[in-house]
Amino acid sequence: MRRLEFQIHQVRNSTDNKDVNGISTAEIVGYFNDAQKYITTLIFKNNPYADFFKVQVEFPAVSTGVYTIPSDCYALNAISMVEGRYNDTQNNNGYSRIRPISESEFSYMFGYITRNNQILISGQNDVAQIQTLRITYFKQLATLDVRQAGITTVTPGVSILMNATPTELYVMDDHASSVDAQGDQVVAGIYFTNTSGATLLTTNTTGVTSSQYIVAGANACNRSLLPDVCEPYLLDYVKQRIYTRNNYSDADKQLYFTEQQKTEILSIFSKNKKDDDNIPITDVEFLTF
């Protein structure tokens, strides 16, 4: 997928909105993020097990049986599987599935529940046997932003000096991320304490270098992580948002995605079925009895 600056330029040309005083770049960035969220929600509602969004994370076992759900998990109901590793066998690397249970079963049955952005494993004796916990979930994509500034100097654990004052950054978030020249995220979760100037005061400098750029958001990048084939749909959505903004009387008539486009998007992330889900029955001799 192209960097966001190129997509914004294309949208401005195609909608005849080249004047940044008419529609700001920050506003269009918001539309692109809305488009990405819309597509992600559409996929999750129809196929929460889509391989493209699937992430597996392993956690060292803890005696309490309490594990924090990863921050990029789409929602509490986006956890598709929890597994515990009990040995080093070759079968699934020793992992066995831990089934979800209800709150009322937690006191007497082995399983897991989710509460307060945590996974809780029940049964003290069973928890003690777990060597590693593995969680499979539907991920939330990194948000999008344009380059706010280039990084010139990094003082480890103290500050990040930029080649310009990132004015929009200070009014959008108090967290930033760094990206490489291609727009891919390098360092996330850069919390800064100042609200002006070309120097970010932050202790989160590990991995940040002078070859990178700053974008707004704790988990942000400069180009969408969706497949390239989704770019036309992002552009169409943003164009519709701009059209609606400029034509208030037609706002209730606009569809950001047609039914045909929704079908096309869903087909991109649908299961490409090559094998039967179940082993076929080839011995039909039992039918003669």
C-alpha cells in the first residue's frame, strides 16, 4: 500500500479539493482512519477468524493465572483461542486448548474467562502445570498518519529532535510512533510530555534513529497494513466522506460502500477453501446392512 501522503494527494485531485484551507490534511487523515476501521469492522462481523487479521502471542506462565490481553486485540470477544503448553511434544508444540467458561463456572471448572482486559485461568492446580500460554486473536490495525516531521537527533532516554515543529501532533495525541522511509512502523508507544517545539521530551527512545519519521498515535504507521487490493476501497470511502461534507443536503443519500463493494471486500478476506473440513467417508459398505 502506498504511503498516506500519496493517497491524500490523489483524493484531493479527484475531488477538486487541493486547497488545504478548505479541507485540512488532518481531516482527511481522519477519513482514512475511519475507512480502515469500517473495513476492519466489516471483516470482523462477517469473518472473525480471517487469517489476515489473526495474531498468536505467547506469554510465560504466571502463578496467578492472570494475563493481560494484548493492546492490539480488536475487542474482548475477538479472542478466538487460548492454549496452554504442558510439555514439549511435537503435537501442536505441546499446546492444548483451554476452553472458555462462564463466570458462574469459574470457581469449580478449569477454563478461562475475560474480565477488565485480562484473561483469567481457573483452577490453581491446573494453572501451576501451564508452562506457556498462547492466545490467538483478531488484531486491530495500526492507525494512519502523515509524516509529522523527520528525526534528526536522538538523545537516549531524554528526547527526540525533529527537523520541524509537529504542530498537528501536539493537538492530536500525546503519543507518537516512528516509521521508516517506506511508512512502516518501527517504534510504537512514544509518550511525550511537551506540547510545543521541535523536540519531543520522552524516555521512550529505544529503537528510534535519525533515519525515521514521527507520526501521531501510540500504534501508528504511515501506510495502511491492509492488502494493496484494498486501496481503491479506502480511496472511495474518503471521496464519499468529502462529497458528503461539501454537500450537506445529500448527506443522508450517501453510501460509503455499496453492497457490491462490501461483497468484494468480504471476498478478499474469505477462506480460500482447498480441502474439506471433514474427512470424506469412502467406505460405504455399512449402507448394505
